[in-house]
Amino acid sequence: MYVIGERLNGMFKDVRKAIEGNDAGVIQELALKQLECGADALDLNVGPAKAEPVKTMMWLVETVREVTDAPLAVDSPKWAVQSEVVPKVPGKVIINSSKADPEELIKYVGLAVEHDAALVALTIDQQGVPSDTDKRVELGAQIGAMAMDGGLPMDRLFIDPIILPVNVAPKQPMHVLAAMQQLKMLSDPPPHLILGLSNVSQNCSNRSLINRIYLVMAMTAGLDAAIADPLDSDLMNAAITAELLQEKMIYCDSFLDAHRMRA
């Protein structure tokens, strides 16, 4: 499971305050803490913190790069941010994200190819988030075809079938699972499948429990990446255990420690 740490996001009060105050220490501590807890990459999202998203995103990138060379996901829906920031990110970069609209997607695929980046692409079009499985698969297939035509290798494409909060869209979790099972058969090798995991429990009680159970369910349907909270040790332990039960690692009594020692 490829975990992209979600905590460097201006939607969180502590991060928003740090961004507004240019407090590099808070940002760097959160970056290192997420990596220590098992994150493979770090998502950077300025949120609503400032009116200058390009400048603020570059500050985040530079601040985090002072303490780690881990892959960084530039998380913004704005083309102006992605096109300005991605070429300037030292090291590995993930573009997060593009929608499935062809005119938008082709630009993002080109940006990813040009700068040797990975791309997260959402199964969203001008009609919004699909309400069923079939539309998600249709958009995912469109994304995969355009990525291949544009020269982006499947191992650098992450398709996000979009999970909505279970308290307002109770049918969606199962639609997403069904879509992932089909999306894994798009190509050989297949694209990665990713979710913004915490969205499933937004404004719910027992958020950690909902996230944890859905993560395991999604992994059995083909999910191999998630934007999630690596500071949630129960969540990370569930992911490691699910990989054990999927025979992606060999059992030993200390399998949790053994997994963490691989890095």
C-alpha cells in the first residue's frame, strides 16, 4: 500500500496557522512525523490559507524539501498552480489532480510526461462525481486511454474513483469497490488505484474506524494507494495486516515490526 500523507493541508487548523505565519518548523515536523509513521509520499495542499496559491505552494515545497527527499504530491485543482510549481519541484513529484475532461486531462498528461511526474486523475467530468459504477469505469477507461496515448506509463498513473461521505451517499462505497475491480483490468500492467480515504468518513462519528474498515475492503478490490493519515496507527496496522492476508508478505509473529523495518 502506497500511502501519501494527508496532514500537510491548509484545511487543518494547525497547518493553516503555520502557513499563514510562515512557520517552517511546524510543517517540517509534520512532514517527518508522517514519514516516520509509514508515509511513502507527502501531499501538499495550501487550502484556503492564502490568496497567492503559487507562492504559497512553492513555500510549502521548499520547506518540506529542506528535511526530506520523499516524493511530494502537489495538490491543487488549479492549472496555474500545477503548471508553475511542478517544473520547480526537486525530486519525485505527483500531480494531484486532473479531472477526466479530455481538454483538461491532455494538459495534465503532457505536464506529467514532460517532468517525469506521476499523475492522479479523478473520475469526474463536467457532470460531476458519477452516481454509479458504470460511469466511473467509463471515465477511468477514458483516463487510461488518454494517458497511454500521451506517453504516460501506467505505473505513473493513479486513477481515483472518488469516494463520497457514507453519511450522505450510502450507496457510493460499494459502487466504488465495484468500479475498482473493473478498473484493475484496464491494461497490463494496470494503473494504480487511489482514494482520498478520509472523504468516506467526512462529518461522521467514528471516523478512524470507518476509514480503517473501508481501506481494507478497498484493498481487496484492488486499491494500492491512498491519501490518508499515517499518524493513525490503527489504520496503518490494518493496511499492513491486509497485505499480509493478501500474501504480499510472509507471516511472522512480529510482522508489523518487520514491515516497518523494510524501509
